[in-house]
Amino acid sequence: MVKSGLSFKEEFLHYLWRMKRFSLSKLRTTEGAEIQLYELGTYNTDGGPDFTNARLQIGDTTWAGNVEMHLYTSDWQLHKHQHNRAYDNVILHVVYEEDAPIFRKNGERLPCLELKGRFEESLVGRYRRLLANTFPISCTALFFSVPKITRTSWLERMLAERIEAKAEHISSQLEANNKDWEETFYQCLAANFGIRINAQPFDILTRSLPQRILAKHRNNLFQLEALLFGQAGFLMETFEDDYPKRLQQEYYFLRKKYTLKPIHKSMWKFLRLRPANFPTLRLAQFAQLIHQSQGLFSWVLEADTLKEFEAHFSMQASAYWDAHYVFDKPSKHKKKVLGQKTIHLIIINTVVPFLFLYGKLRDEEIYKDKALQWLDSLPAENNHIIREWASVGCDIQSAYQTQGLIQLRNEYCLPKKCLQCAIGCAIMK
């Protein structure tokens, strides 16, 4: 909330505090007590006070606790902190301006430090220019004014953040699967086969069809297709071609044997997809991958090189799909091989975070190193986000870079978290 014509938000005060961009001389509370700052605390972007584990002296007393920041002291009550026990350990209230005294539950006045008049007004102008830029990347014109070492180290941190976020999602799924790595990898890999638009139905499909069932039929590609297409809901209709008729008959038998319940065909999306990305074709390719793999995740762990992985995943759909993209609709004859771009996306979005998490949980650096080496060996991704960075002038060579740039753009540039970004902070200087 911005009052009285202020041209900055609370995050600007967070920046001033974190970077010590305010005058530190003769610091006093609004009641006149001298303040000595020893530790400013750790910036907290989750719930609770803005800075935790601070240490400072007010008058003759040394305090350890949290620091909360607002534009005005009255925001404390506006945000209802007086009713939240998480704020009971606040030792200093840092504000732009005190407009009303704030009291603790025991009746004591909460010490307050005003920052008004303690920082350069030019900082506000730089901050406003960053936020006013309507381009997705706010620092477009100033990006290369920041030292290369700052940009490089920050992008490496962005890459780490992105991999950790993906690994955290996998970790939650791993727990739900009773730490079964093969089952979890099977589910996540299938979702990646569906690309973004069909990731959800692929995920629902694999949860309705456990990997252990497919493993029993791994040596029979026809039965694998019957199970996958049947569970996906694609065999619940009348066909003209002999092949889907036979798949349908086989699925009815297997469905009864394993007490399976298919998902509804309407969940799958075809609109605006290139035929090569149709879910029917991806299911056929996924069936082929299971057919030729003895344990999907165990094979990934044992693969030595990126080329070995690419060769293994360059699988071709069964013969029926040479002349079809969907059942009963013939197309021009063409071998349906999983493309290299798709394989690379599978490595980036599934294999790399899985290897990283596996190495992290088992404390085996070899798998984490392997994940990062593969990422560095892959060519740069080509999507609208990377094209935005290329238009700024970035020389982008590998997926190692693109993953960091995607994280930076999505998590910092779009939400305008420039003051939490090392590049934004360097520009403010």
C-alpha cells in the first residue's frame, strides 16, 4: 500500500536494509534511544517477519530477534500483526515514516527506526525506472552494464534454484510412492512425454496404470500398447482398422485381469498440436521405450554418456503408426521416431533433476555432476523466453545457460523482484 504520493513499495525498504543503502550514522529510535546494528538478519521471503535472526543494541540492551518493515507504522495494525504470534519476537520496527506508535502485547512501545531522509533520492529514481519498464526483462538497456562475473554467478544460482525446485517436486512424489524411484521416474517421464498440454492426462494415466503391471508385459509390445491406449480411453469406441480392434480385444482381457478403470478420452488435447506431438503417437513411442528398457530409472543411472542416452531414447513407434497419427485415419507413410528436441527436453526436465536429487539424497556427487555435465553439453533451448534474452544481446550456447535464464525471467523479472536480484541490485548501485 503506497500512501501520501510515495513512489516506492515496501520491498524498496527491504533493499535499503539488506544492502545497507541508508545512513548508518547516529541511528536512533523515534523515542531517541541509540541503535547499534550488529547483524541485520536473514531476509525472509516466506510468512512472518521480513528479517530473522537479527542482532542489535538499543540503548544499553542487546537484542536478538526479528525485524519487521513497513512504509508506515500503522501498517502493523493494517496487516493484523498484533494478532499473529509470529511477530511477538520483533525487536525493531523499521519504517519509512512513523505515523502512529505501536505497542507490544505487554503494553511496551515497539522500538521504531525511521528511514525517511536517510537514503539518496536518486535510488528511488533508479528503482522506478526498473519497475516502469514494460518489457518482460526490466533491465533490458542496463543488463550489460553489470560486471560479467556478477551476471555469471547469479545465473548459476538461478540454475541451482530451478533444479532444486524441480527436485523438490520429485521428492514429494517420491514420498507419495513410498520412495519407489522406478515408479516415480515412470510417472514423471510420462508427463514429460505429454509436453505441457498433455502432461496432466499422462500423469493421471500412469497413476491408474502402475509401472509394475507394464513390467509384466515388457517383452510384448502389442500388450503394452493395449494397456496404455486402453487406460488412456482411446479404445472405448468402434473401429474400422484391424489393429485397434485387436488392441481393444486385448485390453478388455487385461482390464478384467488387473481390475483397471480407464480415464476418459476427452482429457487428451489435439487442438493446435503438430501431428508429431499428438498424444496417440506419444503413447505409442512411450510403449516402445518401456518395451526396450529393463528398468527405466536404473538404466538412466547406468548410462555413461549423453550420446548413449540419446540413442536409447530415439525409439520408433510400432509399424501401424508409420501410416497413422490417430486410429482409423491413414496419413502419409513416415517412420515416427522421437525427435532429438523432445529427447533433449526430457533430459532437461526429467532426467537432470532426477539425477541431481538421487545424488543429493544419497550424498553421491557423481550423479549431481553427471546431471550438470549433461545439461552443459545440451544445445540451448529455443523458446520465446530464450528469444527474449537473445534480443537483449545474450550469447546463449547451452541448456545450462537457458535453464538459469528461464528461472531468472519467470521468478524475478516477471514479478518485478529486481531488488531481490543481484543484477538489479548492481544496477541500483
